[in-house]
Amino acid sequence: MSVPRFWRKQVARYNLVGTHCKKCDEYFYPPRNMCPACRREGEIEDYKFSGKGEVVTYTVIHAAAEGFENQTPYVLGIIKLEEGPSLTSQIICKPETVQMGMKVKPVFRKLGQDGEQGMIYYGTKFVPE
């Protein structure tokens, strides 16, 4: 990710900020500039999600991508937030304890780093409630 794009997306990523359409009452994460249902008729506003949700599905990663080898095995899941949107995130728990329908809450953690001297990326992961 380019440095300018990283800084533009930082508020949404660090604070779980998405958008809400006042007309149809739909919530979106990541944020949208326009409601896909209402189009130009919609009225979009920023919305800070509580982050609470539940695990819809998950997988356990045993062969990780470069830079994540020391974290294996780890759980990657789809989380449906209480407000409606779903997102993909790491779930911090023992792989044998995760289950579909499990209630989770957000935590702020290190996501990665660009090389040894590069920028450190932080963001939201989830833990059991």
C-alpha cells in the first residue's frame, strides 16, 4: 500500500469507522462514498462501529504468507458486526476454541511491517467476548 493511501485509510482502519445511509438505514464497512441501493438519493454519513459481532465462518492458517510464519497456526474469520456489515479479520484465540456463532469484540493490534526499517501497520483484530 502506498504511503499516502495508508494515511488516508488510517482513521477508518484504526477506529472501525464506516458509513451509514440515512435513507435506507444500511451500514457499510469499509466506508463508501455512495449507497449502492439508494445511489444519488442516499445520504451517507460516517459511522463508528461498536466492533462487537459474531464469527460467521473461519479457517485456521497453518502455512502463512511471508512475514507471518511465526504466528502459525492462527485463525482468520469473517465477522458479522452487530450493525450488519461483515469483514475479514484475524481472531486471536486458540484454533481449537473458535466456533461459528462465537461472540467477538475488537482489539487494536499490530498487523504487519514493511521490512525491518519500514512502517508498522496497526489495525483491528478480534478476540472472544
